[in-house]
Amino acid sequence: MRKRAGVALNVVMLGPPGAGKGTQAERFARTHGLPKISTGDILREAIHADTPLGRSAKTTIYSGALVGDDVMIGIVGERLSRPDTRPGFVLDGFPRTVAQAEALDRLMAGRDPLIIVEIVVPEAELVRRLGTRMICEHCGANAPIGDGATGVCARCGGRLVQRADDNQAVVIERLKVYHQQSEPLVEYFKVRPTFRSIDGAQPPDRVAADLAAAIEAAGNGALRQGVRG
Ligand code: AMP
């Protein structure tokens, strides 16, 4: 995709756990030289480093519940104030509640509009994926589905393990929390000309191509309508 001079690609990825948001966000961000901001990664890093944030968020995350809105809004507000986000960013895992979405809209005042892409995947496929997903114990990278069998991270050689919140009971809780607290975000955003849905049940390369096309189309729609976030 060609980057239009002066227009930032401010992308938000929506979708349930296991939809492939993280993998696709990482890929799109890398290809376009944009920072990927994953609130789940920020929290897992904080737990790993045993910071005060990590210590207070740990029990919540491992139970499948959501960390408080104020904490999350503070983290993302600080991150979006950094200059590397000026050309755009890819948000993965935020917002997750309507209160977070409203706060994000306030943070975007005076910046280019948000481009919102929802990744849709049937529930049975989500449960299957989450049950087999592996991440690197060392660098936190998601192993592509199927690579878990090697037991070794392709990026850094670290050991692949199951995420602590991917065990069956917690997966069921996380999907419930998604339907109750995060699905309303689709209603919140879908009236905008910069909202798109894509089919996340396809092979990863197809999803990546659809994502890039959806972002391009949504970005053009925003420009035509002169919408500003
Ligand atoms: P993720 O890696 O995006 O699936 O996030 C893992 C866990 O981190 C979630 O189940 C929540 O407990 C917590 N978390 C991540 N992002 C948020 C957010 N925006 N609001 C609240 N909790 C979050």
C-alpha cells in the first residue's frame, strides 16, 4: 500500500481472543514501518519484569477478566503521546470497553481519523486455536499455528509454551468477557466510514491481504469524506 503524504494510518484491530489480531497487527505494522501497540504484550512484559503494574495486573489477567479502564487508558495515552506514533500506529487489544473507546476518541482529537478493522472468526474455531496456541517463553512472540510442534521460537530460539491464560477454563471466561464488554465496540464504531470487517478464518496470507485492502479502502473513505478523528 502507498502511504499518502501527511495522512497517518491510525489503525485499531477489533476481534475476539484467537482471531489473529496480534499476528496480523504485527505483520501490517512491520510492513508499513509503524509501531504496533499491544496492551496484552505491555501487561505481559510488566509481569515478566515484576513491576508494580505487573504485580497488580497478574491475578486479573490469569483469571481472564479485564484490567481496569483507568490503568489501560493511562498506559495507551502515554504510549500514543510518543513521537513514533505520528505517522500512525496499529493498536492491538485496545480499546476493549466502550469507556476505553471514548477515551481513545478523546486522545485522537486533532489527529487523523481512526481506521477500525474487525476480524471475524467463528467461535468454535477460536476455541480450537486458543487451545493449541503457543508463545515464546523468552520473547513473547506468537508461534504460527502448527509451529508449536517444533517447541522452539522461530524468532529467538526460546522455548514455546502455552499462555497462562489460554487454558480451557480461562479461554471460556475470556470469550464471555469479550461478548459482554468488547463486542459492543463493534456497534460503537461500525457507523463510521472508516470501519471495515474482514474474514479471519482464511489462511493468514489471505487475511493479511484483506486487512491491507480494508485499511486502504477505509483510509480513502476518510479522506473523501473529510472526516477527522
Ligand atoms: P491479549 O493479549 O490482548 O489477549 O490480553 C491478555 C489480557 O490482558 C486480557 O485478557 C486482559 O486481562 C488484559 N488486557 C489486555 N488489554 C486490555 C485492555 N485494553 N483492557 C483491559 N484488559 C486488557
